[in-house]
Amino acid sequence: MSVDPVAHRKQIEKFISRMPSLSTTVGKVMEICSRADASPNELNKVISLDPVLTGQVLKLINSAYYSLVNKVTSLTRAITMLGLNTVKNMALSTAIIKTVAGVKKSRVLPVSHFWAHSISVGVSAKLLAQSKDIPVMEREEFFIAGLLHDLGKIPYGDEYAEVIRVAGAEQVPLIDVERELLGIDHQEVGLLIADKWKLNEAISQCIGFHHNPQSSRDTVRRQTAFVALGNIYSNIYDIGYAGDIYPAEQTLNHLLAMTGLDWQEFVTIRTNIEAEIEKAQIFLQI
């Protein structure tokens, strides 16, 4: 397959420019939560004007994902219990999933398998972070970053079939073949999407550097490494499918060192992962 890298990049950029913007409500939610003095009351005012988003917040907090004993019916209480950052991430992720569902281009990565992989990466990153006693609210951002890490694969068209075929035939990481055949890899494409949607630094860096966390910014390098480990874990155990069946496992020891994990901690999340993935399906359902 012969692809003109310059023309292909322009095609990708054109596709991204035509992708819908996130809703005004989600934009306001992100703006409020980016301020140090943001309050639950402010967030409540914005979300309560959007019945769909209000329903999503309440459905999520009452789902098995949070396993609360008593049902929460008040939006204000839901925001207070979940925290501003979690509500922001929930609004952001559900909006992105809905948007992506309407524009997904390539037929070589079936939607259900793609999101199964994405959820697994998010859950794996979260469980690995949990084993290192990272605070609950921070772990939630690890999950969202893992859930969205492969956004850059969305704009690729059917030419991606050849990328997957070559990666499988030569038993090499998918990202290496993307660069060789298409001239632009899904991390770089993902950063273009993250910029369009003004995603925060942590999520953007995880999208743009989950195959080489050492190149990410110092402030979020460890989080990016957790997402990278979640990605390798999900590929090794064939949870979902995003085309990368020969990940660069030689980087595993380096990533373990970056996160402070050992091999035993890496493999023992297997006992909890299926139940956690099942709970996390709520993000696709709302």
C-alpha cells in the first residue's frame, strides 16, 4: 500500500476539523472545574439546565460502578459526593463517546471491540493505581485517561486494514507500522483531537504518549505510565481489540519502574478486572 504522508495528514486534519464540537454545557463544566475556586453550586447551576446530563450524572452515581448503599436523587448531593473532577470527567467521557459513535470511520476496528479494549485500559490503569494507594479521586482520572487513550484511531479509514495486517504479519507494534505506512501515528492524531476539544493536560498527555510515557510532561508522567501499563495489560490478555496484538513488551520493566509497581502487582489485578469492567460498562450505556 502506498500512501502520500502529506496528503494523508491533511485528510486526517480535515476529518478532525469536521468532527462535532463538544456541547456548550460540557464546555462550561470543563471551564468551571478548571478554576481553583469552583464550587459544587456553580456546577449544579450549569448541569441542572441540561436534563440529559443531569440524568447521566444521577444514573452514574446510582450504578454498580459506585456501589452506594442509598439511592441519590439530588443533583447537588451527587456532585458533592462524586466531587467536581469526577463529574467533569463523567460529563466529558460520555459526551466524547456519544460524539465518536456518530463519526467513527474505520470498519476494521469494530466499535464494540474498540470500546471493550478502551474500558479495559481504563479499569487496568485504575486498579494498578489502587495497588499503589493513589487517592480515589485521582484514580478516577486514570480511568478516564485510559478510556480515551486511543481516540487517535477514530479518524483512520479503511487504509488501516493494511496497517493491522502488516503489524500482525511482522509481529511488531501497531504504532511503528502507522508511522511507516501512514506517516502519522494515532498518538499524534489523538493530540490533534485533544486540542480541538481542549482536554486537560493529564488526559491529553495520556492520549499523546501512552506508547512512550518517558516523553510526556513531568507533571503527569507517572499517570501516563499507568495508562501505558493498562494498555499493555489489555493487549497481552486480549481484552477487547484495538488492532495492537504485538505490543512492545520489552518496555514493561521500564514502565513498572516508572510507576513503582512490581511484576506481582501487575498480574494480580486479574482477580478483579472482569467485575470492574462489567461495572464500567455504564459509561457506554449512558
